[in-house]
Amino acid sequence: MKTPIRLRLAVLAGTAWLAACGGGGGGSEPAPPVPVPVVPEETRAQDSKVYTPAAPGATTFAVMPGVVAGTDRWAGVLNGAAYQIEVPATWNGKLVMYAHGYAGEGATLNVGAPSIRRYLIENGYAWAASSYSKNSYDVRAGVEDTNALALAFNQIAAARGRPLPAPTKLYITGHSMGGHITGAAIEDETYATANNKVRYHGAVPMCGVMGDVQLFNRFAAMQVTAQALAGVPSYPTNKWSEIQALVTNTLFTTFPSAPTATGFKYLSVVKNLTGGERPMFNEGIAFGGSFPSAYGTFGSDGTVNGILNRNVLDTNAFTYVIDGDVPGSATLNASAQKLTATPDANRLRRDGLRWIPVINGEFKIPVVSIHTLGDLFVPFSMQQIYQQRATAKGNGNWLVQRAIRGASHCDFTVAEQVQAFSDMVAWAEGGVKPAGDDVTTPATVAAASYGCTFTNNTLGADDGGTVTALRAGIAANPANTCPP
């Protein structure tokens, strides 16, 4: 008599189950699981560069002239990064982390104090700043090293003979690339993927790269439109040095203050790429502005000087506008090269943060962000992107932005920075949201008085000569005068 097929299958399945469980009388152990191989992360040019703190043996730094309050000042090296920490004798229990801007491509690491140092000391705040363990545009190192220093604050204080309680509030602020670090440090993705995890209570990014890689896309867009208008639209963008003189001489009789007729068209394209019609744009071009710095980025291979391994530049989303010239705009859009990023050039990493940490607008703490209108190196459009991203994530109510009538990159008075910081703290601790500017409505941004509300030209002891000269020159032009 044949065994039914269903019964035979059941017997076979039962036998297999007994074997897998060590049954069947053999008493053997199950086979160990096959280990999953760990795939190491790829390396990049930035990883092989060697950096050294400028003064690795330093243990302290100078007293700030004119400050009455006594402080403890400590300097040292943490995980390859130099640091400075200052704690007032009468500490209010709050710690402010300061993130400096891009420090170039050199091998020496330097650390500096926040521009609002005097205000912080005199109001009882402790502050700490890292040089970061890497130079170049290494925002990943900036976030990790700033966070690591915040986490080590109490250990360092105790080792220097002043045991302190854990800070009751932790704030972060920074300029330029440090603004990018500030914005990235408070993001949900950063907290999820960073090796050094810190929760901040409030942030003040200043003149920051709040659109992360969108800054580099704008530089690329400035270049491809310059080439197109100068008659060399298809020339390889990474060979900019071969055509730079031709393009520049076609667009300017004197760079950058005297554009040709074609140059005026080009500058209207730049204006619309960097935030649209607004006060201070012309000053940003011609009056001590930062446009030459943006122009100096042309010719990139898209790896951000070896921070990435592949091209991140992408200009496909841009529509170029020449003011008052619809046919010319159409011709420009048709002729300008379309650069396309390599897929996953800035992907999530398995060993920590992205190589260029992103700002997605995923935060739920008070943020007061300030930006000068004439900035063309890190343009005002960064604030517009930041607002759009935060709003898209449902977090627009956590973001206050202020336009400052400065002509160049990070051209703030100390008074403007202090006001932003003190208003952020009042919001974080008292719950009252401060006022800000609408950065996305074109008619509002284009108004002649835009930026007047939060501009404070009062110069103090800590304002540098560059700021003094720029503000004096701006104020001398009646067109720049704000209503009393």
C-alpha cells in the first residue's frame, strides 16, 4: 500500500525539524550561523590629510581686554582638535558651543573665540570652541568635534580643578561653515547617526550654509551661466582656468565693479540665483562685497576638495532669469550646461554622519538665523531654502530669520549678533517667540526698506575694522538709509 503523498511530506518535514533541533538521536549541535561580513567604508582624500593644532602645548589663552568679570580659561587638545573653554567666576549654568567658519586647506588647526565673547562672559555664560580635527569643508568633523567638546566639558573642568554641575542649558552658534555645523548639529538625522550625540536647547546660525550642498550647486550655476553668456557654453567646467580670462573680459571691463552690457545680464542672473531682487545686492558686487570669492570657486570637480569621492554638483533644477529679457532667458536656459550629480555622492554612511551633513529642517528647538543681504559667497538664498525645508517638515514655527543690511559675507555688527542670541535664549527659556523677517515673499524682500528692522549699525569695542569700513561706506549712500 502506497503512503499518501501528503503523509510522506509531513514525515520528511518532521525529520528535517528534528535534525535542525538536534533530534534524531544524534545529539549534535546546530550549525553556527554564517557571519555576515562587515564591509568597511570607502576612504576619501580628506581621510589621508594630516592636521596639527597650532599650539598643542597651550593650557590657557588671553583675558579679554576691558572685561571686569573674572573667568577660568582652559585650552588643550581633545581627539586631535584644539579647544578653548571659558567659564565665568559666577557661572549661570549655561554652556554655549561656538562653531567657526571655513579655515582653508592648510594643515594647521586654529581655534578662536565667539564674536559675542564679551556679552557671554558678562552675562554669566560659559563658552567652548573647537578647532575641529580637520580643516577644509569638513562639516562632519565640525559637528563631531564640537559635540565631543560639549560632552567633555565637565571632565575638563574637573581636571582643571573646578568641578562643575552639568550645564542646565546647551546652546550652539556659528558663522558661515560654522552656521552649517550649527544647523546640522540640531537635526534629527545628525542625532541618529552621529558618534557624539548631543541635544541642544537652541541655536543661532549666522551667515550659514543652510542649504548644505545647494551652496555648491549655486556656484556651479553661476559658472555655467557665465560661460554661456560669454559664448563658451559647452566648455568643460572643470577646465575653467583655460577660459577664465575670456569669460571675465567678456562680462566685465573691470572685475567686478564695471560690467559690460553682457555682464549686466549676467549679474541679474546671479541676483536671481542668490535670493532675488533685494537691497544691498549691488553693494555685494561692487562695494567690498564677496562676489569675487564666489567667482573664485569656479572650476570645481564636484568633490568639494576631496570631502567627497564623487561629483555632487547638480544644476538641473535651476531656471535662469535675465531681468526684462524673456527671449534672452530662454536662450540662456537652452544653452547653459546641465551638470548632474553622481548618484549617492553624499549618501548616508555606515560609520557616522554623511561626509557633508544635511539640513533637512527636522528640528524642534528655537532657532534664530541671521544673514546679510549683500552676501554672495554664502548667499541670502540659503535662508530661503532653510525656511522652505523647515516648513515642509512642519517645523517652520521653530525658525526665526533676520535680514541684515550688510554688504559682504558675515558682515554683522556685534550688536546684531548679541540681539539674535539673547532673543533666542529668551524664546528657549521663556517661551516667547521673537520677531523675524519674511524671507520668501519676493515683493517683501524687494522692498527698499527690507532688512532695516534688525540692522544695528552701532559699532562697539569688538567690531573689527572691516565691519567698520563697510558699514561706514554703506551708510554714506543715501539710498541705503533706513527710516528712523
